[in-house]
Amino acid sequence: MFICVIADYGTGDPAFTEVTQRLLMAFPHAQIHLLSVPAFSTLATGFWIAQLGLNPGPSDRLIYHNCAPRQDDPEARRDNEGEGLTYALLSNGVKVVGVNAGYTLSFIKDYTKELRVVNVSRGGSQFRSRDVFPPAAAAIMNEDFSLLGDSLKSEQIPDVPPDRIAWIDGYGNIKTTIGAHTLNLEPQSKIVIRIGDVVSDAVYSDGSFKVSEGTLAFAPGSSGWPTGDSGEPLRFLELFLRGGSAWERFGRPRVNQQVTRIA
């Protein structure tokens, strides 16, 4: 069994080890892989749930996610209560268990066979992903659906914002939430991009390496997934500085910042 844990604990944070121990109690032979997203970034969490869940992988797969900024209610919390737990069965059969917060379910909401509330405590621990949620995930993976509650409708979940930074990879490439199908330009067209206070010339390309060294390209990147119909798969546009770092070029922006084409 393959389990991907997506959470905002921080790279190398022992919290990942604590959660892994609890999951291994239920799944002693599982392969567990860890993915750290920026603190409170439900957008990055949702992006990777879809990228990993909707693309090919092991058939016996669980995505277990926790990014719970507790921003659904600004008032003081009782008993560390936070956003509720949900279960999603993706269109390809992959199971997803995690907190419904912000954009965590936005990327997958149109690719689910089932999307349900999980009836477990919303409080009881500051560290619910360790202390409260693993038994529920174990029950679901063992085909015990007795904890499942009401269905969630697509309109109850926010849409993906169409103009944000979704991720910055290790090469400094900026992955955006802008669908490649939304831009109707000829390859090699010159454009201007703004992120925060930084403006830069760029070239639209239909393939990132089809630009010369030192050129900032705006091109369909490596991220996206099958749409489930006979059309082209969904792909997202990416800012790529060949021989350098687009992230550095734009002053090291953060995930969720707005990306604007101004010319």
C-alpha cells in the first residue's frame, strides 16, 4: 500500500515522523511518502492532492492530507477545534482523507465519485492528524464506511483561483494555476508578467526549452492531469528561466501570490 502524507508541518519536522508512526500502526507494510507544503497553504495542498492523486500511480493508494489553518471561524476555539475531516473517492479510484480547509479540495472537486464528511471529532487535540484522524483513515481504507456522513456538493467548495502561484520547484520554476488552454497566443509571442512589485518581459512558448539561455518563458509545464474525457489533459502554465531561476527573477515570491499578464 502507498500512502502520501501532504502537510504543512515543515520540511524535516518530527511531526511527520509522529504521524507516520500512527499510520504504520494501522498499515504496518505501507510505503509512506512525505510532502511538505508552506505553512497554512491550502492552495499548495490542494494542488498536490490533485497532481499526485489524479495521475498514474499504485492502485492501492491513500492521500492523507493536513493543512488546517483554522480560519473558518475567527473566534476563540474550544478544545482545539478545527476544520472538519473529509473523504474523497477520486474518479480513478484513489482515496483521499484530510481536512476541508480553504482550497484543499478545490482542484479535485470535479474529479470525484464520492465526497463526504467524516464523522470524527473536530477537536480533542492540537495535533488531530496524529491523535484523531489516523483511525478514521484506517477504517476507510479497510472498507469500513460507518464514519461517513453527509455528502459535499461541488458548489460548497471554492473554485481554484485562476491566477496564483501554486508551487515553486527546486529549480526556481513557478508553477501557476493558469490553465494552458486559457492563453491563445502564437509561440514566441512577447508578453509582460507581474508578480507582486516585479515586472518582467517573457516569451510565450509551447515548450519550456524552446527558448534561448537567459530567456524567461511562460509555457505549459509538467503539472496537470487527465480530464476524464476524450479531450486534451489539463495542463498549467509555468514561468521558467532557462539557465536561471524565475523565482529569483521575481524577487522570491510566495505560493498563492497573484500572477498577472499585463501585456
